[in-house]
Amino acid sequence: ATLVREDGRETDVFSLIGPKRYELPWRDLESKGWIAEARCLEIRVPFPDELRAEYAASDKRRKYRVAAENPNKEDVVRDILALHPEDHILVIGGYLDQLRSLAEATGAPLITGQVPSSEREKLYDRFRSGDIRILVVSKVANFAVDLPEANVAIQVSGTFGSRQEEAQRLGRILRPKEADTRFYSLVTSQSSEQEFALKRQLFLTEQGYQYEVIDLESPEGLAGQLDRAELEREPRVAT
């Protein structure tokens, strides 16, 4: 369970199950091999020029949605998929129009709350078996979905500053495995979405995770910055 809530009522669960006896940071579990070693990256995506005026004229709630549905993210998703040709990938978001567009662009099946449970399970089974290796999923995959083969998650949008949702989505790819595990969070640069992303990441940073920031306004591009970041990473020593 992810004991974090945005309404501050995390401890309510203890009235049902009794007090918490012990807590271990996620990174400690990782070092002992109980969960996969994850690399978290925040990919900052620039706005297209034609949306800057709409964003500036919008109220706070609308600003967030305009930023979250930034169409430039679609090209970034394609680029990330190209970097992971053999991996099992979840593309996760919160806005159905955005997810439908991504499913069409990538040719991947789409799973939302509108998909019957029986059809969802068939798609999950095909993903587990390796028959398909990319799924585009909405919030229905935040809870109680067991996809141990998934080792890459691409988060394209979320629920404002929800720390719980961020942790749940990372958790989808943390089953122990030999494959490298990557969590990409696509965030529109210089927007309210970037500000909310900082709050979303708080719980995971408290667990010992660090987000590497990749700014796509850099001339290096995505692949170049990822290569450089990989070279700059210090090897972690297991304890």
C-alpha cells in the first residue's frame, strides 16, 4: 500500500488494519532485490508556439490541462519507444483524448474505464505473455493491476500534484526483474504542470529516488542527453 493521501488522512487505514509496525524505504527494498532498480527521469517538453497564447489566457485549472495535453509529447513518446525496442512498456495518462491519440499514433491497444473488464483482462494477458509489448492505459491501471513484465513506464499526464498516483505508477514496473527499469515523466516546461510535478515527486524522493531532468529545449536532444546522463551517473554500490 502507498500510505500517502492528498487530504492528509493517511493514518485512517490504521483503524482498519491496526498500527504500522515497520517501514522500510523503497530504495532499501531495491538494494536487497525485493523490487526492481528504477531510474526516474523527468522529460521537460516545450510548448508548441500556437498554444502559448491559449495557455497564457487560461485560468489555473485550464492551464494545467493545456500543459498536460501538450501535443509535442506525442513525438517524445515515439522517440522513447524507439529507444526501447524490446521492452514491455506502459504509456500512462489521465486524459482520454490524449490517450486515444497516442494509441492511434503508436498502434498500441488502449485500456480505459470504458473498456469492459473482460476485454481489459484479455489485453493484460496478451501483455503478460509477450504477444503485445506496449499498452496505453488510463487511471484504471493505477490500482490492483499485476503486470510483472512491464519495465518501462511513460507518464504523459496525471492528476495535478498527486504523490500517491506518482508512486502507484512507478510501482507498476517495480516487480523484480533483470531488465532495466525506466520511469519517464513527460512534463511541459515552464508551465503549471512542471510546478505540480515537483509535488508529485515528493513521496518518491523521500523514499530515496532522484529524478534526472532532461530538457528538450537543449540542442542535444533526447537521445544525446540520455547518453550523457548515463555516463555521468555514479555506479551505485549495493549494501
